[in-house]
Amino acid sequence: MDIDGLGDKLVDQLVSENLIQDIADIYSLKKEKLITLERMGEKSADNLLEAIEKSKDTTLPRFLYALGIREVGEATAKTLASYFGTLEKFSHADEEELQQVPDVGPAVSQNIIGFFKQKHHRELVERLIHSGIHWRKIETQNNLPLQGLTFVITGTLAGMSREEAKEKLEEKGAKVAGSVSAKTSYVILGENPGSKLTQARELGVKILNEKEFLKMI
């Protein structure tokens, strides 16, 4: 779930101390238990609990990836989220529906179906939702206004991080590239832009300021 400060070492420590057994247990951790851990002071415990709370505001692709379904990596999770739009539709999809999704073959579809067939996995998902995890509604693949467009971001945006801007664009069907080329549709211009701005001008690529970008999403 991309929780700041929750690395593999701390996860191993939490498991060994029987404080967590699965990802859902993370959301029921208490300060009084955390401060009993070695090298975990009150300030560190407070910071971790704050990061855990912050992680409840997530995205559907990130949530699907965090479930740990075999062969469903970050890219596949994004594709599945864009195609189905909701967790309910995704979790109830049959093999035929799943194989209509780009890059999802028999092995991946069987892994997904097998995951949701298991009662403890369905209960895990329910516990995560009941803990307060939520995400913004996303457009389905059949209604993606920016599908087929490629964006490049240069400079620092005032209203959000580059990663947040990338997520918003991908939710609308766009691709976000790291370099400017003749295939780039738009370059989003932040403060203190780099050489990408020069490249965009040389190639005649449309340049958007942050206000224009926000109108598109």
C-alpha cells in the first residue's frame, strides 16, 4: 500500500512479534504495541501510524497490486483497474471477461479467479475496505478521455507531485513518458523546467501549463 517508513525489515519485525499476520492487520496496529518493538520510540510510532492512516487514501491500481495476486504486477494492476473500473466488477469477472483485458492471458486470469475463490482472501479484502481504505472513482477503458495520448512532465508542479500527476493521467487512459519524442502529445510545464522544454519546442510538441493540465483531468 506504499506506506512511508514501513520497509521489509520492520514488516519482518512485526510478523515475528505476532503483531501482524497479513496486510489488513497493519491497519489495526496500536501505538502501545508498536513502542514495545526494539528501536521504536513514541515519535517513530506516531510517524508510522500517521503514514498508515494516510495510505488509506489510495488508488484502485495500487490496491489491486497490494493484494499480492500472482503475476499481477503494477502494470497489470493498472490495466485491470482501467478495464473494470471497480473492485466489485474485477473480483466477480469470469475467465472469459478477464482474458479480454490486454496482456491478461490464461495463467493470470486463473490466478485472479483462484485468489477470489479462497474465503480467506475475500475476507482479507473486506477487512481492508472496512479499515477505511478508499480510492477515487476511475474511468473504465471504454470511457478514457486521454486514451492514446502521451504526456511528458518537466519541472515542479505547484499543486501535486509528479507521481500524483502521473496517476491522474493514467487513470484517464494516457501514457506518461520520461523523454520527449515526435510521438509525445503534450509536455506539461512546471516550475524550473529542464531540457525537455527545449526538446518540446524543437519538435513542435504542444506545451501545457499547470492550469491547462488541470482542466484536462
